[in-house]
Amino acid sequence: MKLGLLGQKSLLWTLRTAFFPWALTSSAARADTGASNGITNIFKPLSTPAEAIYEVSVLVLTICAGIFLIVGGLLAYTLIRFRRRPEDDGREPPQVYGSNQIELAWTVIPILIVFVLILVTARTIADVQNAARPAGALDVTVVGHQWWWEIRYPELGIVTANELHVPVSDPTKRRPTFLKLESADVAHSFWVPQLAGKTDAIPNRDNRMWIEPKQPGTYLGNCAEYCGTQHARMLLRVIVHPPGEFEQWVEAQRQPPVDDSQVQAGRNVFFSTSCVNCHAINGTRADGKFGPDLTHLMSRETLGSGAAPNTPEKLRVWLRDPQLLKEGCLMPNMQLADTELDHLVAYLLTLK
Ligand code: HEC
Ligand SMILES: [Cu+2]
């Protein structure tokens, strides 16, 4: 069968995603949000649970690679050594039955190998799940929505979306973040490869996980459980702040929105349209829960969970019709006129 260029491309894509799934989110994230220094590689862990998983995965891969080489090598040797030759008389080779030694060997050795793998894996899972909670730990609730992440800091009174801000943890003063995962609709899965393994966010269920990033920076992740049309644009950013900076971020997020009289026209558009039914802005009557909290919209790097960079131009496109940037997303086209759009953008730009 001859494959066209397109066929070849999609075949390569399938193989690549089958064998290197971690490479998928990185390219998707880069394509959608422009420059990003984040790498999404499980082999470059930078957080305690991710390191534990990395160690066990290296061990498992090494053992499996050994088995592959031995089995593949024997197979290749047999194929070549006992291949059909011109002088063969065509008779069957001698058949060997009931060799206790061979049968014992190929029963006991695999059982031992599997047993070792089970024990090591179970130990790692237990270590990650039963980790003690140090005093400085931060609590965050992450709620998966079709197709964005709601992020709440119950103790700090902060609500934001798609970007999880956490402090860096250092060995002398550990500050891990403990996450409670929920879902508002269907099953999602929280996955930031450099920070921890995947944990599902399931409706009516509290799942727990934790991360302990050891280097400041931006870490990229993705929803890892197919959840509908825009599953691929349900990207996650974890922003790990150096010591002291996280407190500044918290302080800024707790500020009420500034009341700028210059943008009154835009505020009027916002509060006279159904925006208020889906979006919340602190200290105003907008308290919708269906869409992301907009109190500090402009402090975020992306719009629509990584669908576009958060620039005034893209914001205007989003408000003209969100379906242009994120087809199928659950914010409808609000059918606003050009002047309304200008006013509205000016107002939203004050939500820093
Ligand atoms: C029916 C509910 C609904 C209405 C009405 C609505 N939105 Fe949205 N909005 C959403 C949802 C859902 C999202 C998240 C979409 C996604 O990322 O998939 C969203 C996303 C946004 C975002 C991007 C936020 C972010 O952090 O990514 C902005 C800005 C926004 N809406 C502004 C508005 C404005 C302004 C109006 C009124 C003109 C409005 N919305 C009306 C549901 C709504
Ligand atoms: Cu998903």
C-alpha cells in the first residue's frame, strides 16, 4: 500500500503520540501560546512526586529493555542460524516435550521479574500517596470544566483560572502544594509531567495529589483524559515563584478591581449583557460561576486555557466571537457591535 504525504504524516503522528506521549503537550502548548520555555518531559522531573515516578520508570524501562534484547536477540539468532538452506531435506526438526528444567525456568523467572516490578511500583505509589504534610503546605482546589481549569485557594480567598501559582519548595523550608481535584461536568485529568503523575478529576469525587516544585519557572501541562471537543485546548500552566514572590502574587490577587471612571462605557456593556451570569468579578454584582473568574483577568498569560496569548488584540477577537479562537467552547458569540467591543476591551484591560 502506498501512503500519500498526508497519510505518512498522520502515521508518523500516531506513532509519535503512541511512543512519545510526553512530546505531545509540549508541541501543542507551543503552537497555541507562542514562546514558552516549559518542557513537558517525564524524564526531566523537577518535583518530589515526579522524581519518584521517574526513578521507578527508569527501572521498569531498563528491565523491559533487557528482556526485549534477550528475547529479540534469541529470536534473531534462531531465525538466522536455523534458516532454510538449499541442502535441507524438508523433514521436521526433532520435537522436544516435557523438559522440566526449561518449563520451570520460563515460569519462575517471569514471576520473579513481575514480583519485583509490583513491589517497587507499589512502594512508589504508597510513598507518593501517604506523604506527610509539612506545616508550610499550601492548599489549592482545582476544578476541571469543559474546557478550562478553575483554581481556588480556599485559605487565601483567591479564585483564578488555568494558571496555578505556587511557591518554590526548598529542602530547608519545604512548601509543597496539596491539590484537591474536582470536576464540574465530565472526567478530566490533571497532568503536569515535570511535577507529578496524572490524577483524574471526576464528578462527585475528591481526588488528592501534591506537587513540590524545586525550581522557579513556568511548567506546562494538559488535560490528560479526553473530555470533549476542546480537550486539546485545555492547557495548564503552573507558575512557580521564587521565595517571596508568591506572597506578592497573593497580595495582588486579593486587591479588589480598580474603579476607573474612564472605562464606564465598557463596564456598562459588561453589566448590561449576560456576561454577569457566567463570570464573576469581585466586589461587583457579577457572580456567575459557569465561566472563569475575571477579577484579575489581565494577570493571566493566556486566554481560553491556552487557546491564545492574552493580548488586547486577542481579547478583542475572543469577545467578538470566542468560537474563532476556540471552536465549540462553551462561551457563546455575544453579538457585540464594534464600539461595544472597544469599550468592553478597555474595561477588561483594567482588571489586572
Ligand atoms: C453562557 C455563559 C457565558 C457568557 C454569557 C459569557 N461567557 Fe465568557 N466564558 C464562558 C466560558 C465557559 C469561558 C471559558 C471558555 C474556555 O476556555 O473554554 C469563558 C471565557 C471568557 C474569557 C476568557 C477568560 C480566560 O481567563 O481565559 C473572557 C475574557 C470572557 N469569557 C469574557 C466574557 C464577556 C466580556 C462576556 C459578555 C460579553 C462573556 N464572557 C459572556 C462563558 C460565558
Ligand atoms: Cu480533557
